[in-house]
Amino acid sequence: MAADFTFSWFEVLLFVLAGYLLIYGRFFRNRHINLPPGPKGWPVIGSLLQCGKQVPIKFHEWSQIYGDVFSVKLGTELVVVLGSHDAIKEAFVKKSESFAERPKRWSLSIATKNKGITTPWPEWKHTRKFIVRTFRELGAGKQVMEERVCAESDILVEYIVNNKPTDLTRVIYNAVSNVLCSELFGTRFRYDDDDFKILMKTMSLNVSAITDANILTFFPLLWYLPTSLKSKFLALQSALASYVENRIKECRQAMHGGDPDSVAEAFLQRDDWDDGKIGDLAQIGKGLLNAGADTTASVLMWAILYLAMNPEIQEKCYSEIAHVVGDEAHVRMRNRSKLPYIEATCLEIYRCSTVSPLGVPHGTTTDVDLYGYRIPEDTMVLGSLWSVHMDEKMWPSPREFKPERFLDANGEVVNRERVIPYGLGSRDCLGSELAKMEVLIFTTRLIQKFKFKLPSGCVAPPMHGKFEFVRHPHPYDVISEARH
Ligand code: HEM
């Protein structure tokens, strides 16, 4: 219990000293290594203050000063940042074995109980492979996934209030979370279901708790102190895990014995399944909810904002969809090649929104050489997707929203491989196939049904967005005018 811990000042001082000696032991070891260059930070806090609130923008500036690979001290943590497409490819694809871990840090280990996927858990490879296969079977094989996304996009349309300035964040979150629940547990929920409302509330609190708890990664000694940051973070993680565990138990009761139609059912049908593993499966499910809902919802919120701010682009998208599939049929993944302007618009949405600007931290499995520098084992490595997507040499006027930059003179889509919202390599986004489907089907369904406009006289929100763990747009109201 938090209140039972009392320390004298002398004990605190001893504790802090011991901790920093330990950490600086590592620092002195690293001093003799040929680390990538980077900004000089202060003792103890490193360069945290220089980063400010717009960390990816600062990292982009530093990559222009120090090069494609630079290092920075954040608190007590040495972080290596990869600031270009080439550097990310070199590390995460070509030297994937050395960069494939997640860093062994307390926040990650405690939050995941060292289980799940986004975790320094020895079994992550095995688990990841199984989930990718299950998603593939639900997606490509039986097309259950696409049907579910189409059905949810129609329900979303019903919930969107016409002609009244409205913030759509909540309904968009409901829709993408419901798709995830369908994939994970085989059931969707009514948006007014009490259990679903609790899940939504817990997930939204969890997003801020994860962002706030970042500081604990950079000052790991804080984990030993009974701070409210830590207790809030742990309480929300455990609430989410027990929610998932209850859904898995329901799923087990409803199992029909045929081909699995959800991730939970696929696990429950495995030969090596026993009920003692239910906690592990809950951690896996929790990880998928954490990783999949906020990111996808944020891309869709950016999409609506960019469309509302660019009526001509919105109309071009509508005309192409109306011409190729009409007003009623859903756009399907197989239609993509016939919809180059839509594909270009989605690429531009991904690029301009870059909702995961620094990806998920990687950890080195061994001392490794990169671009002539030496990176020590278990160093935190971040791929700056923001730098890739804001590279002026590749994307002139990178802050402008211009789908045309992805179309050549013949109207063919170009440079799609230079947009990497899902990362690269063996730890890239595990849910990317589902997410791509959701972004395409939801965005096109909304364009088919509505004309989005910013309320007259209203100033667009600041477009730099809020850089949290996920990059969100600032809250905004939009008018959704029904087309038919
Ligand atoms: C548009 C939406 C999404 C974006 C932009 C996105 C982006 C990313 C990125 C950048 C990473 C880190 C890659 C790396 O470490 O190099 C990642 C990892 C991950 N994503 Fe996504 N993601 C999205 C949706 C989803 C969805 C829907 C799911 C689940 C169904 C999901 C599950 C995961 C998981 C589990 C990981 C960690 C993989 C691992 O550690 O091996 N993501 N995502």
C-alpha cells in the first residue's frame, strides 16, 4: 500500500545515490564506445528539457544537424534515433536480428507482465506468428474481417449526426474498437452497452496514463516510489486485462467448435491450450487493444479533418468512388487498383498524420555497428517515422496536404513504399492488414455518405496536432452533410 512507505531524507539520498551510481556505471561503459553523435544534455535529466512537447519535431531538427543516426540522453536513458528511411531500413530490416527486441524496461515489463507481443518476452516471436496467421485466416481466407469492417462502417454512418457541428472522436473510437472486439472475441457491442462504455472509458484513460508514465522509463528509479503516476498506470493496465479476461471466458462458453472466427477462439482451440494460460492471453488481447484502437481512430480523425479542409480533394475522391463502385456498394480492398486518387489520398493522410511518429521503441539484442557507430546491447532505438514523412527532399512543402504528389503524369500511384506508417521489418505493425482495411473502408464509406465541412467562421485546429504516444489532432467540430 502506498501510504505504508515512509523514508527518511537520509534513506532517500542513499537510495538516489546508489541508483545513479548504478546507472552511471553503464554511462561510463558507454563513454568508451563510438556512439552516434547527438546533443549534449545535462547531468541526470539529459536533453529532456530541450525536447519540449513536440519531441518528434525536435528529433527531426537534430537528425538534420547530427545525421541519420544520432544519440540523445533522455533522463538516464541513452536513446538512439534513426532519422531517415534508409537508416530505419538498414537497422530494422537488414540488421533485424540485432534490433528486433523491445527494450527491457520496467514500465513495459510490468505493464505486460512480460507477456503479450509488444514486450521483451522470449516467446514474442511464437505468439506474433500465431496472431499474424490467425488474422490472415480471418482476413484473406474467409474474408470475415472485411465483412465486419463494412458492417461497422454502416453502423458508424447511422451514428453520425447530420448538419450539426459535432466532434466525431467518440463515435470513431467506438467503431474501431468494436472492429477490434469482433476480431479478438468474435462479438461486437452496441455503442450504449454498459460493458462497452466501461471498456471505452478505460481505454481512453489508459492512453493518457501510458503517455504520462513515459517519464518513469526515463527515470527508472521512480518505479520504486509510490507515485500516483505509477499507481494509475498499473490500475488501468490491470482493469483492461481483467476486462479482456472476462470477454475471453465468455468466448470460451460460446465456442461452437468449428473454424475459429476470432483470435481468442483460435488460442482456445490450440492443442497446447490449458486454462492456466488465460492470464497470458488476456495480456495479448490487451496489447492488441492498446496498439490498435487509438492509432486507427486517430488516422480517421485526421482523415476527416483534412477532407473537411480540402473540399476539392474531397469531391475528387467522391467522384472516383461514385464512378467505380457507385453510392451504395462498399469499397473493397480488391477495388484499390481501380481507385488511384483514393489510394493517393490515403497515402497522403498516412504521411501527414503520422500517428505513430516515433513508432514503438526497439531494443538492441547485442552490441551492433550501424553507419560506422557502435550501439551497445539493450539500447533503446527509435525509428523516427516523422522524419521519414517530413523529409523535404522527398516531399517538397511536406506540411501541405497534396494527394497529387503520389500520382505520376499517367495518373499511376508512385512512391507508396516511401510511406511507412506501420514501420518496417520483423517488428512492424502486426495489425497493419486490418488497419489498412479499416482506413480504406471507413474513409471511403464516410465520403460516399457525407460531405464534411468545418463550421462557417470556425478556425481549423492547429495542424501540428498533439504529440503524445500517438499523434492526435486537436479536438474539432465538423458538419457532416448527408449526400443523399
Ligand atoms: C492506422 C493504424 C495503425 C498504425 C499507424 C500502427 C503503427 C504501428 C507502428 C509504427 C508500430 C511499431 C513498429 C516497430 O516497432 O517498428 C506498431 C506496432 C504494433 N501494432 Fe500497430 N498500428 C496501427 C494499427 C494496429 C492495429 C489495428 C493493431 C491490432 C490489431 C496493431 C497492433 C500492433 C502490435 C501488436 C504492434 C507491436 C508488434 C511487435 O511488437 O512485434 N496496430 N504499429
